[in-house]
Amino acid sequence: MSESMTSNISPKGRFPFKLKIEPRLKSPSGWFSSMLSFLAVVLALLVGAGIIAAAGGEPWRAYAHIARSSFGSVGVFSDTMVKAIPLMLTGLACTVAFRMRLWNIGAEGQFFLGAWGASLVVLAPILPEETPQWIFIIVMSIVGIAMGAIYGFIPGFLKAKLNVNEIISTLMLNYIAVEWNNYFIYDKWSEGGFQMSKVFPRNAWLPRLADYAKEIPEFRGLTVHFGLVFAIIAAVVVWLILYKSQWGYEIRLIGDNPKAAEYAGIPIARNIILVMSLSGALAGLAGMSEITGVVHRLQGHISPGYGFTAIIIAWLAKLNPFAVLLVSVLFGALILAGREIQPSGVPTMIQGVIMVFLIASDFFMRYRIYFARRKEE
Amino acid sequence: MNLAIILQAGVATGTALLFATLGEILTERSGILNLGVEGMMLLGAMTSYAMSNKFGNPWIGILFGMLAAGLVSQVHAFITVTLQADQVVSGLSLNFLATGISLVLGEGLNSLVGVPLIPKFDIPLLSQIPFIGDVFFAGHSALVYVGYLMVPLAWYFINRTRPGMHLRAVGEYPSAVDAQGINVFGMRYFYIFVGGLLAGLGGAAISLAISPGFFAEKTTSGQGWIAVGLVIFAQWNPIRAAFGGYIFGALRRLVLDIQGPMLLLGFANPFYYNPYYGFFLKMLPYAFTVIVLIIGSREANRKRVGSPAALGLPYIRGQRGL
């Protein structure tokens, strides 16, 4: 094994050292893994700079702009957090599914359905406008979560019962969700012919820090909303499920070795359906918190691809729920600042480059690379 | 407006899907799953449109579009073949990368006018056949005819030639091929490249022939993903891929057409009563993809045909297993 993996980088006998690549026998420390991810991100940013320069942009100014307009002051940091909240929840959605090696690429569609479900409460209407705020929040969360869960259940069921590839089915459902929402904002719930619903009543808004500016003046203008609490609770719940419960043990076992899990009598089909539903529920909650915490109406452009960025976030966080929260803040900054950067594709591209370097860097987790003195032949 | 015109447009639309599906079939036959088709198509569409404008020649544009998609596919090749990483994650990241590059470099392309497009012509004699001639051999862009030729060629190559046999063997049992002295790694790099070229050609077919122009992500609007789904439906067989591609093409055209449903299905286009019902029609190609996947996997179960055995698995010399 090690013999065949050995490779020479120099012609025979010229250079007294040679590069050796050997499989690692035990996995490297967590410190090494974090450093590796960090290096991958730095390299990715350098390559991204190259592409921006090639497109005629000014990479360093773009990066400085991203940093300044997302972490420059308390006010903009609050806006960064607002962008991070849906990323946290969709990132957790991907984390749960990916841990079982179930590729839920449909967080975007589940996000849309969650947003639609929350809107349904106000616009159907399920609750009258003068309902107290806490009842509104509870009911909207439940409906949003349920809609997301149903939208995750569909591909889960198709995968478990009919062996339909979940990558394709979740992706197709994304497109369907967008058209579904479009129908409602163009026709059913359109306000005065505009492609958006009416603004939700104040009672149906998630509380924001700025709402308490009267009592605590420092909160004035801060847009961070109650969704952050949802996200933190969700992270704890996901962590408890994955690492402290029997169900989580089953999920992890199926993810690591489906054959062994099957022989151990773990019901794989049922777990596929349950995990996809849970994943969809989390993404649905993200949609609900975005629509009630930020947008306050149903409209077309409610997501700059949160559900897709979530895939990268889950991967960069190594499927650790608490790391998802932190990584989401960084990507929230990228999305917030990216809106003003020309050309407009820069955030998508940077995300792609980061992901490529990240997956490439995994090689160093599995192999040890070192220089060895060449023996006399 | 009659049925032949709608089907004719469907065949044209399906050509882009056909190229991408054929490319993915070749890649997957070598044991590599490449989920980056959507991104590669977009890159092909962007590059070919920009280059056709720059050089004033659509064929040079296509060449650049194919090469761009082929080159970016080598990122996936390096990560999955050499670094042995997970093919699903790598394919997804390729998708982000290629989409991002297309958006960055393609900024402002939609304002171009008078970009040279692929020429359209009739096939003499064949176009005289009633109905069939109108649908398949009249008024199509040159790429559609290229598509007709490519289907039997791809089938013949995979099933009847020596390199095609090697290709299938690499996807089924790479260690046996390796023992034969054939370079498994090189083969996989090559067929990922071919898959990239064809995805790029599919993208070019969209931006230079089917619906000319570059409209960011809307240019491909998920056709690359449909192609990945069609590969499963096609059971890795180019002939079935052609069926799937043209049916989907017709379906995509149908939803754009006011009178189409009446002619084909016997009921009026709901769009006719309420223009907003059109959003439900737009869901059809995507919903149909899911249905096709259900049919495909049931049929595969029954006939006991499956994906190439080594699909999705990295080949590591000296390791047990495939």
C-alpha cells in the first residue's frame, strides 16, 4: 500500500530527498483540522482575488469593503447577524442530513415553503390580525416548521420507499417551491398588482433588539431579531440529538457504515424519512424566521441562496452544530457585503472556491506527506 | 401554429439536454459521478456567447465554451481521482465554482446585440417527409443535427469498440483494468474532460442557438440537474438518453406555448384562463424529472440493471474492494 503511494517529484537520483505520501493510521488532532480549514479558506480568498482581477475588478478593495461593511460597527455587525440567522438554521438542516450521508440539497426549497407556511397564518388567514404576538409567533413557527418538514418528507419518502436519488429530487423541489411561491405573490396574495403580499401586522413580527430601544438606548437601530434565539436553541437540539441520543447514534452509524447499521437491525428507511423531515423542518424554521423577522411580507427575493450556502457552511463546520453558528456569521458577512460588490457574482464564486479548496484539503486529513532522505540505490 | 412546430421547437430545446446527458453518461460510465453539470453548462453558455461576440464566429465561440467547461471539469477530476475525495461534495463545489465564475465573467453580457448565432438550415430530401421532416429535419440549427449523429456514435463507441469496453470496465471493476495495464486514473481524467466538453456544448447550444443570450442562472435554469436525473432514467444508455432529452425538450416548450396543451393533451392551457396558472405549468419539467426518476429506479430494479458498480467510489491502488 505505502509502496504504491510513494511518488517521486524529482528525476531519479538527482535530489537527495523524496516526497512520500502515506495513509494516516489515526486521524489527526482537531487543532490540525481547524488549521487546515483555515488555510483552505485563505488560499481560496487568494484565488478568488485572482479571478476578480481577471474580470477587471479590484480584489483587495472588494475584500476590504466586505470586512468594513460587515464587521465595521455594531450596527453593521447586527445586519451581518441578521443574514447569519437563516444560514445558521439551514446550515443545521444540512448538518443533520449530511451526518447520515443523506444529501439534502433542498434546504432552499424547504426555506421557501417555511416562509410560505408562516405567511399562510397571516394571509389565509388562520389567525385574526389582532392576535397577541406570542400566539402569532408560536403558530407561525409550527406552521413554518411543518411545511418545511413536509417538503423534506417528500424526497425522504421517495428515497426510502422508491429508491429515488435524493440529490436530484430535492433540487427539483427547489425549483417547484419557487414557482409555488411565485403563484401566490403574483396572484393569490398579490397586493395591488405588485409581486408581493401585504405587510404583516406588527403582532406577526418577530421582536427585534431595536424594539427595546426605549428601555435600553444602545439597542437603537439594531436589527437582530428573535430568530437568533431559534438558531441557538436549534443548534443545542441538533447537538443533543446527534451526539447524546440513541437516534443520533443510529444516524451516525448509518452515515459511517450503512452495511453495519443494517446488520445491527437499525431501520434505515425509517431513519431516512425522519432525518429528511427534521432537516426540512429546520430549513422551514429558517424561512419562517426570515419572513417574520426581516421581510415582514411574502415576496420573490427572500433568499440569496441561503439553502445552497448552507451546504458549504455545514461542510466547513465539519458537521459540528456549534461551529455551524460561527461559520454562518462569516458567510453572513459575505452575503451582506456582497450585495454591493460588482460584479455581482463575486459571493457565489468565492463560496465555490472556498468549497473546492476545502474538499481538496481533506486529502491531508487522510494522508501524511513528508520528505524522506533518498536511500542509495 | 400547429403540432409540428411545437415538437420541432421541442427537439431543438432537447438538444442541449441531450449533449449534457451524453457527457454525463460517459463520465459516469468511467465510475465518476460529476454533479457539476449545471455549472459547467452555464460556463459553456457564458464563454461561447462572449467568444462568439469577440471573434464574430459562433463556431469559435462553441470551441471556447467547450474548452472552458472541459478545463473546469478537471478541478473535479483532480479532487476525486487524485485526491480521492467524496464525489458528491466535490461535484457540488464544482457547481458553485463554475456558476460563480460564469456570473463574474458574464456580467453585462445580456446587453450585447447582434452576437453571431449558429446557422439554421433544412436537410434536403429528409425535410420533405410530411410531419417527421418538419419536426426533425427542417429549420434546425446545425447543432441539432450534430446531436442526431452523436447518439448512435456514442452508443456504438460504448458498446462496440475496444476503448468503449475499457471505459465500461473502468466503471465496473477498476482493479481488473489496472491489472491489465490500462491507466485507470488517466481514463477517468479523460472521461471527466469529455463530460465537461459535452456539458459545455450543451450550454453553448442554449446561448447560441436555442434561446440566444446570457441571462445569468436563468440561462440554464436547472437543465444541468435534469440531465443528471436523465442519466439515471436512461440507465447509462445513449439511445434512452435521446428519448428522454427530446421528451423533456418538448415539455419545456409546451409550457411556454399557449395552444400546446390543447393540441397535445386535449385541454386548454390553463394559462389561457389565468396567466398566473402558468407558474404551475413551469413546475412541470421539474415534477416530471422526479416522476421519471421513480419510473427509472423501479424499472432498473425489475430488470436488475444498476449504475456502474464502481460509480462514486475512488480507486485506490492496492486497497481491497472494487
